Amino acid sequence: MGNLMTSLPLVAKMATDDYVGFTFFVGCMAMMAASAFFFLSMNNFDRKWKTSILVSGLITFIAAVHYWYMRDYWATIGESPTFFRYVDWVLTVPLMCVEFYLILKVAGAKRSLMWRLIFLSVVMLVTGYFGEAVYRDQAWFWGLISGIAYFIIVYEIWFGSAKKLAVEAGGAVLSAHKTLCWFVLVGWAIYPIGYMAGTPGWYEGIFTGLNMDVIYNIGDAINKIGFGLVVYNLAVIATSKVEA
């Protein structure tokens, strides 16, 4: 019995004030639960909406896997898991852009819109990684480039071709598009706060006391799960209208 106990892996004790570890754990569980919900509900919809629900499930599933690793990394090393986080983002954020294309296909959205949003999201993330992990002394510069890519995405979905397609579709599609736009404008704006809280620059004094990882973890839960729920609600509304 003694040998068995000594061979079992030790579980790191979480301090009561370890808000980073707590949000990693809660984020992991929330993403897993959301993935199960989206995957199990897919068969309730026809093929047109099934793909959108599948993508929502993939976004939260990929995040859940990475949060599992990031939680353990934090518990073991005690450092921000920057590499794992950006690997997660470079997979999930483009998929969130794909959601715009999928819901706007009913209005004739072309793949060029999808690839344009994906490209901008990758630029946003790669430059953000450079500033946070590679060229920290120039974090403000790389953050500026990342921010420009972000605002181009915001313009495209709020005022550009994506908005025009949503208006043409009208109804539940327009409503869902508008809600997703608010997630990008407000929800995604959480990440620059985390970036500035964790990197050196002229803004350091403004965000003193804020923890980068806690901000990022809250942002991920709000945006990734929220995106999926908006798409799910649209699929429910569209399906109920067809059945009626």
C-alpha cells in the first residue's frame, strides 16, 4: 500500500488566492461542458446549421485541451503558459471568423470574406505573440500592429461587406451577426487589456495590479462559449421557423 501511494502522482495544492490557477481550472471545465453541449446537439439541426454548431464545438474543445495543459503548466512551473495560449488562439480565433462566413452563407457570402478575416486574425495573433514573447522591449510596437489588424476586422464586420450581407439576410441572421459583432468589439477588447497588463511599455502604470492570465482566461470563456451560444440560438430559431 505504501509503495502504491508513493507511486501516485502528486496533485499541486492550489492556494486560496491563486486566481490564475482557479480561472484555468474553471475555464477548462467550462470549455469541456460547452463542447459536450454543442456536439450532442448537432443532430437537432439540418446540415446547413450542423456545420456551424460543429465549429462552435471545435472552438471550445480545442480550448479545453489547451486549458488542461495550461492549468498543469501553471501549477507545475508557476509561469504564464504563453506558448500554449497562442497555439490555442491561432487555432480557435480563425474558427471564430469562420462562424461569420457560415451564418452569412444564406446571403451569398463568398469564401474570400472568410479568408480575409482569417488572414487578419492570424496577423493579429502572430504580432501579438512577437510582442509578448519574442520582442518584449518593443511590445508596444507589435501590439500596435496587432491592434490595427483587430480594428480592420471590426470595420469589416460592422460596416464592410459582412454587414451588408447580414442586412440582406435580415431576421435572425442579422440579429446573430450583430451580437457576434458586439462580442468582437467588446469581448475581444478584453485581450489588449491583458496584453498591456503583462508587457512593458508606456502603459505599464495604467494596468498595475491586473493579472494578464486572469484577464485572458475570463476573455476566453466569455468569447468562445458566447460565440457558440449565439450560433446555437440562431440555429434553433431558423430550425423552428422551418418546422413551423
